Amino acid sequence: MHHLRIDSEDVHSPTFAGRSFEVDVPKFRIPAAGMSPRSAYELVHDELNLDGNPALNLASFVTTWMEPEADALAAETIAKNLIDQDEYPQTEAIHERVVSMIARLFHAPAHANPVGTATIGSSEAILLAMLAHKRSWQQRRRAAGADASRPNMVIGADVHTCWEKFARYFEVEARIAPMSEQRYTIGADQVQELIDESTIAVAGLLGTTFTGQMDDLAGINELLARVEREQGWRIPLHIDAASGGFILPFSRPDLEWDFRLSQVRSINVSNHKYGLVYPGMGTVVFRSAEDLPEELVFHINYLGGDMPNYSLNFSRPSSAVILQYYNFLRLGREGYERIVSTVLANAAALATAAAKIDGLEPVTDGTLLPVIALRASDPAELDLALLSRRLRERGWIVPAYTLPPDAEHIEVLRMVVKESFSRDMVDLLVADLRAAVRELRGAKHTVRRRARPHC
Ligand SMILES: Cc1ncc(COP(=O)(O)O)c(C=O)c1O
């Protein structure tokens, strides 16, 4: 969201010494006349050079590289609108296959009639899942003649912003379990204190945004199963597997975090993270069609045919879905296993080397998810925000931020290792990290030494 500069007369002055542009090009007004495709390309391309280099971006989980064949498919399918199911029936068939493959990967039971859809990302997937749980809860309450006006949901302070967005946009009370000095995830003990008969769902994370750790999903599941048996409260567990949903099935297939847990009614994943496709793709899967109230599904017929639709938006390019299909065929399970194992090995190498740097200590070691969080051994001596800025001077994008309440006094530096991050880059980053830490700690000492003579 931007404050719009509708009265600004800022211009791009003629560039390329007048070879391409003879007049100024306005920045906040549609130009009166156009320009050649080449000139427009150059202007936009050059402006974008000011962005960071995606290959050095360790801040984000999102895919920054795909194979040239995938790029070709992306270009071929960007003009096909995913919503036009009647016009592009094969695209829709592929959409159905992709979501089915994911539901199967997450052990959705076929007899329960699972349903799901591709979304723009995990945020949309989570909003859709929680909206369905809210509506189901309201229906159950009304059928029982009970008050349905004050729904709540239980989440840890370790959730991504999109969870709080759901609470605010869809008017559900967010009951937030705090973190503590040593614990940056939640378990059954924290959840138990907050649930009641008006809890529409509990969120469990397979990979927190802050540290990449996992909530105690089995423990929370057990609690919710017991509560259902003893109190009759049917509280769904939603798993936010935005970042872990394409890691754990390949790295630790025996770890039960998905529909194998009895109370898990819905799962989201960001395909544009470790599904290894470009930004613009997530998935939501419900254990059963019964978890998605029919009144929320729109049946659209004005593009021809009957198109059942559950989404927050309408038109979108089909390329992300096609790219996920490409990856599934291209890599197979074996390919994902190989990539995930290499990414985790690179993350472990980075964690081990970074932990040896004087002044830093690990918060997570990158063994569950390829996410490494480090804190300063002595925050008075090493400012991580400054360290992050120093690394940026070398091109690395490595954010520093504080953990959520009640651990907000802890600042961490987080690095997300992706497929495109090689072992060689691990070594280069560690060398830069070591040099920057040494320099910043040295600067602190120098400042202190200089300050002393005044006393
Ligand atoms: C745990 C978690 N949930 C949800 C999201 C939102 O995902 P998306 O960017 O796909 O909307 C993120 C993004 O980083 C995340 O880490």
C-alpha cells in the first residue's frame, strides 16, 4: 500500500545521452506519447538493477531460479487465465493433478474425499482454510442453538503475519500463546490454556518464519483428540507447512506432521518455497469435502460450463501451477529427495561454520529446515542490524530482527538456504560474515578505548 503521488511531476531525464529518449519521461503520470519496445525495455530493466540480487537473497524462502525449460513454459502459459477452466480445460486438469499429488504427499485419506485448490501463496491458503473453519464452527453452533458470535482461534506468537491478518480481516479473536526466553514454538501446554468451545481452529507450524523450528504438532494433536473425546469440542488442527511441506516428506518421511495426525483438517504449503517454483503459488488441502462448507464455494458459469471456485481473487496466470507440474514430472520424488538433502547439507555446513565465529551463537542449526538463526553472544558488543547492513554492502541480503513476544528482547540474524545456494557460496558468505563480525566487534572495542581517556 502506498501513499499515491498523484501531483508529482518527477521525471526520468533523457538517458543514454539522447540515443533513446529525447524528452523527459514522467514517473508518476502516464506519458503523453509512447516509446519503442527496446527503449521501454531498457528503461525498466535498468531501473530494476537497483533491486537486490535474488541469488544472494537469504532473507526469503521464495524460489529465485528455475531451469530454462521451466522459463519457457512460464512464458507460454502466462497468458492463460487459470480461472477460465472452460477455455483451458487441460490447464484445469493439470491443476487437479497437482493438488491431488500434494494431498497424497501429505497422506490425505482417499476415503474422506479430500478437496483442495492452488492459491497465490500460503497467505491466501490460510485465509481460505480459516474462513472454512470459521463457517463450519458457526454452522455447528447454530445447529446446536448456541451463540456463534464470538469465534476465536489459537495461534503461537511464532506465526506469520497472515494469521493475524485473518483474525483482523475476518473478525475472529486471536488468542496468542507467547514465546519465552528458551522456547520459540508452541506445544500442547500453551494451547490447552487458550482453547474453549468457541475455538474455530488451532494453528500448528511446520517451520516458523522466525527460526524454522516446528511446533509440537503431535502433542497438540493428542490434546485436541482428548478434548474432543472428553468435552465434545471438535477443534480442527490446521498445519501451516508453508516452508516445511516440501522438505519433511523428503527428508524425514516417517515424521508424522500431516493428515496422519487425526485432528489435522487442513494444510497449506507455499509451492513457491521448497516446491521450487517461482512466486505466485500456494496450495490448501482439506482432509474432507465436509471441512469446506458448500455455501463458500462459488459455481461460476459466465465463462461457459460450471466452474466451482474457492478463492479470494479471480483471474491469475496459470504459469505457477504449470511450473509445479513441470517440477513434479522433471524431478520425481527422487529428485526432490536429492535436492532437499543437498540443501540441508549446505545449511548444516553454514550453521556449523557460522557457529564457530567468535561473537555469534546458534539459535537453530538448520537440520529440520534449512533455516539458520544466529544471535549475538553479547548484544552489547555486536549489533546484528549493523551486521546485516554490512553484509548488504557485499550484496548479501540477510535480515536481522527480534523474535516475537515474549522473546522480543532476542535479536537474530536469519539465513534461509535455497537450492540455488551452493557450498561455494556458503564458504563465501561465512568469510564475509566472519570479517564483518570481527570488524564490528573491533569497532566497538576501539570506540570504548577511545572513550576512556575522557574519564
Ligand atoms: C510459516 C509461514 N506461513 C505463511 C507464510 C506466508 O506465505 P506466502 O508468502 O506464500 O503467502 C510464510 C511466509 O514466509 C511463512 O513462513
